[in-house]
Amino acid sequence: MKEKPHGIMFHYFHDDAAYKRGPGSLSAEDLERVIRYCQETYHLLSADEWLYKEKRGALDPRDVFLSFDDCIRSEYEIAYPVLQSYHLKALWFVYTSVFEGELEMLEVYRHFRWEMYGDMEAFYDDFFQTALCEQEALHLDIRDVMDRFDPAEHFRERSFYTDRDRMFRYMRDEILTEGRYNWLMDQLIRKKGYDIGANRRYLWITEQELKKIICTDGHIAGLHTHTHPTFTAGLSRERQEWEYGKNREVLERILGVSPACMAHPCNSYNADTLDILKGMGIETGFRATMGDGYTSRLEYARKDSTDVLNEMRGQKDLCL
Ligand SMILES: [Zn+2]
């Protein structure tokens, strides 16, 4: 693939203590390795420098920066001290409903899975077994869905997903959809005795911490919708306007500034989204994949950090 300026995208970090490892999660040491690799192989810039060059049309194809999505608490607890020690400023793409006292169940469910099951295979065993047992209540033929599922047809750009990761996401997003999926997860949470209220503090960065990152330490905040829909392209124009308008309003309240950049949650957007963002004066936007053929300033590429780790392993293998 031709080189082009892009961001590196991070989500979850583990320390094997308060934050358990899960699919795609990195340790502080992994982050340091990614930083050193990007310094050696690309031109790793602080996010403010990258955006400054972008605005002037002066980006080099090898210019990269680091970005942290979804105001996840392990990003602050584990990754942030590493960034500070390297004097690197990042872009933080923030969804804001959690600063208004709400819970985003996608994140609650992810934490529940990682905390209450030793590994993802144990969770998948329980999830698929419970879905099969409850298929009458769900009004679905789960056995037939599972038998017909072809993992090669789904999430091709997410190289780190296992076949069962793919089946789980397919079942959640396309078969069960939100209402039935939430109902099924509630059955599992009750069965396992997981306390959502007590675990909230491990999920998201607080308002004070976000203020410190952006206002005190000079990192950059970007829009990422208010409630983080998984399929923004399927939402009405009005709903999309509300998602980004509310997102900006809450960030302005917390930070006192209005972000000029954004990232598309779950890489989902359509022509309406781009039009709304332009109307809001958003200058720079980012996808969640490398993709090809996207030339607009609202569709810059980002590479998942686990793909960078794979790239590093590939180079190592070549050297052996
Ligand atoms: Zn996100």
C-alpha cells in the first residue's frame, strides 16, 4: 500500500492488576515499543504538529501521530504516563454521554466480559450457549445462524479478530441487534453477579482528568459523537446532527474550547455526516481503518495499534 500520513489508533491497555488484558489490549511496554518503532520507521509527530502541517498542506506521507479513543480509563492510567515521558501530545477522541452521568452499555459489557470470564473463549462459550438456550425467547433460530456463519466474510480489515470474535460481533450487531442483545447480556450479568455501579470507576476518564489532559498538558480533543453509535451511517440526519452537536456542547462546557477535528466512531459515516461536520466547521476527520481512495480532509486514515504490533513482528521475522 502506498504510504500516506495517518494516525495510530489506541483503545485498551492492561497492567494485569486493575486492568485485565483483553483482545487488542496493550501494556505500557507495548506502547513504548510502538512509539520507538514509529519514531524509527515513520515521522512520529505530536498531534498538534501533525494538525499544523495538515492545515498548511505540508504533511509528509510518513507523518504519523498517536490517537486515543473513547475516553477509556486505562488509556489515562496506563498509556498517559508513557506519552508524558516521551513528551508526545496525542489526539483524544471523546464521546460525552458519560460526562452527563449516563452509562454506555457497550463499554459496561466489554468490562463485564473481561472481568468475569478468565478469557474470551470462556465468555463466548457462555454467550453462545445461553443464546441457544434462549432462542425461543429471542424468537430466533440461533443454531441456524451459527451453522451458516462464514468468518471470512466479516470484519476483514480487523486482522486481530479470531473467528469467534467475528461471530460474536455479527450476532450482536446484525442478528440480535440492540434490544435482544442487551436482554441476553442482562441474563449473563445477573447470573455472574457483576455489580455495574461498583465497576464504573474502571471504565472512563473523569471530567477533571480530561481537563488536565487537554487544558493543562496541551493535548488535543476531537469530537466522537455523544453516545458512540456503532452504526452512524444508519442514523437519520437529524439524529446525527444531535450526536455531534451535543458532543461539541459538552466538550465546550468541560474544556472551554470547541474542537476542530473528529473521528468517526466504528468507522461509520455517510454523506450526511460529512456535510454536518463541514457545516459545524470541523476541519479534519479520521477514519478507523487505513482504507484506500479517501481523499477528503474528513476521511484521513488511522491504523489500529495492534496492526502496528503485527507490522513490527513481520519486520522482525524478516530479519531472522
Ligand atoms: Zn470510538
